Amino acid sequence: MPLFAFTAVDAQGKTHQGTVEANSAAEAGAAIKKQGRFPTNLAETTAAAGKAKGKGFSLSFSLGGGTGTGKVPAKVLTVFTRQLSTLISAGLPLLRSLRTLSKQEKNQNLKKIMGILAESVEGGTTFSEALAQHPKAFNKLYVNMVKAGELGGVLEIVLTRLAEFAEKSQRIRGKVTSAMVYPAVVLTIAVGIVTFLMLFIVPKFEAIFKDMLGGRPLPAITQIIMDLSRFIQGNFLLIAGLLIVLVVAMRFALRLPGISAAVDSYKLKLPLFGDMLTKTSVARFSRTLGTLVSSGVPILQALQITRDTAGNERVGAAIENIHDNVKEGESMVAPMEASQIFPPMVVSMVQVGEETGQLPDMLTKVADVFEEEVDVAVAGLTSLLEPVMIVLLALIVGTIVVALFLPLITIIQDLTAGG
């Protein structure tokens, strides 16, 4: 019978090492769990592996190490979570549910992960510990909520909450992204049109003017356009290179803590966009913290996870201050007020939630309110940006067109007088 070496942790958190004889890794893991210990690493010993190799195969794996699997699209992960919750609610064991979903999964990365999860669970690992081995696919929020669901015996309920949380997060992220993308698309189109005019159209008109005006001076605006066109033609590669270097430098600079924090702080003060981004951050904070606490995650751990998923360093710093205050046994209210991020209504509702013991419910209500406000802000911003961007595009292109047609008027007048 094969011999397996293991490392395990008991209920008090002490680490134990030893060996166990079993027909398979799954049986070995089950035997260790019967001893009241949780296996973190399990591998067939060298001697047993050598015997196995003589028979044409070998077995060695770890339950505690990372697998190196990649990311899973948010929508795919949401569907998986919803389906897993449904199967468990219907009475199917977790292991069978994972294998059932793995057979029908079309995303190859998630299919591979589900196979690994099933093997880990079969080997005696808890579901949350198995998920933690795939940090690119399952973030801390996901893992900790599943862990809380396992401890409370309400895994299917927690999975449903996770799916709902993901759906609402995707919806609000999609709305904000659409509002931010629109001006970027219009500006890109404007740059493309201007570049085309400067490189191909303006030079043709310059040749016409040179032949037909006989050296007479061009209108000031036309001369500026012509000079700009010649500059772009002569330095196109240089300009393109500088733009690429600028983009790369900005991406690198945004990774530096000081610059990243300053940019994130400035984002919340931007005209038009700042208010919407602030409401989005408040909604995300409330939804994440409320979902975690209502699922049984301790408040300090929930605040740490919320900080890590804040998406804005200034908001993350504010949550860190809230965490430190709560850790000292004080209320969340004072640091929330001091941050100047959370509106008075949010602070008041959190205060009431703390006093009445209904903090998760209050946070959920805050999230609902601010998600609605984000919807309204996005709709208003989009309706405002559409005419502004159209007018901006018209001004840019119109200026070039007017600059090109002014000399044509003089040429037409000369031709009329000559006729």
C-alpha cells in the first residue's frame, strides 16, 4: 500500500507532520481529516513513488501550493457561482456539483480549475482552501465569503449572495465604463480625422493656393493650418513615438504609490466625472462590506478585504483608517466623517446600523441608494457629453474647413474679375 507524507494543521492551529498508508491520495486525505487535522500538503513518499514508477506511473502533488491557473472572465465566474449555488441548494454534494459543472463548462481555464478543485475537495481540502490556490480566478472576497459559508453551514446562500454581488458590480462597472468610454471614442475619432486632413487633404490645397494666388499672403488662420500640416508631415514618426513614450511613461508612473494615490485623489475631484466616481466608490464600499458582514465574515477581516477591492487608493486609505478605528474598539463613524468621501447620509446610516446591530442591512440599503444615484449620474453625464463632444468635433473640423475655403473665395473673386 502506498505511503503518503503529509503536513496538517489541527483545530488549535498547530502544525503536524507524518505519514499515512492509503490506496490513494483521496483516502489519505480522508484518513488525516478523521484525526481532526486539516491537510495542507500531501505527497506520496519517495520510496512509494519509486515502486509506482516501476509499474509505469508516479504520483506527487501538493494541496497547499498554487496552481498557476489564469484569470476567469467575470461573467463566466458569475454564471459558475450561480449554477453551483443552484446545484447545492437542490441537494447535490459539493464534489458532485463541481464535476457536473466541469463537464458542461466551455471556458477551458475554468474547466481546468474546476477539475483541480474537485480533486482537492476529494483529497480532504475544504472548498475555501481549494479556491485560495487560484488567486487569479478567485479573489480574497470570494474565498473569505465561501469560508464563512462553510463555517456557518450556509454555503449555497453565500454563493447566491456572491453571484448577486458580482452581477450588481458588473452592472454598475459597465455603466461607469460606458460613460468614460464615450468621450474617449469621440476624441479618438477627432484625432483620426484631423490627422487625415493634415497629412493628405491640406497639402493638396496648399499646392492649389501656391499656383493660383501668385505668392499673395494667405489668411492668418489658413497659414497656421498650413504650418501645422507641414510640421506634422515632417515629424509624424517623432510625434507618434513621443505619444507612445508618453503613454508608457504614464502607465509606469501610475504604478508608483505616491503618484497613483495623487491621481486617485484627483479623480474624485474631477469636474463632471468626480461626483459619479465618488458615488461609485461609496456604492462599492457599502455593497462589499455589507455582503461580507452579512455572510459571517468578521468585521475587521471584512474591512481589510473591502480595502483591497476598493479600486481607488484614497478610498482604500480611508477604509484603512476605519479598520484601525474599529480595531481599537471604536466606531466607524469618526474616520468616515474625517475622510470627506462618505456623504453625511451614509455616515448617519452606518451609525444607526452600529447602534442597532443592523449594520449589514444599512450598508445594503446605502449600496442600493447609491447604485441608483450612479445610474442617474451616468445618464445625465452621457446626455450632457453627447452634444458637448459633437460641438467640439464640429469646431475642430469646421476650423480646418473654414481655413481651407477662405483662400478659395479670393481665387473665385479673381477668376470672376478676370472673366
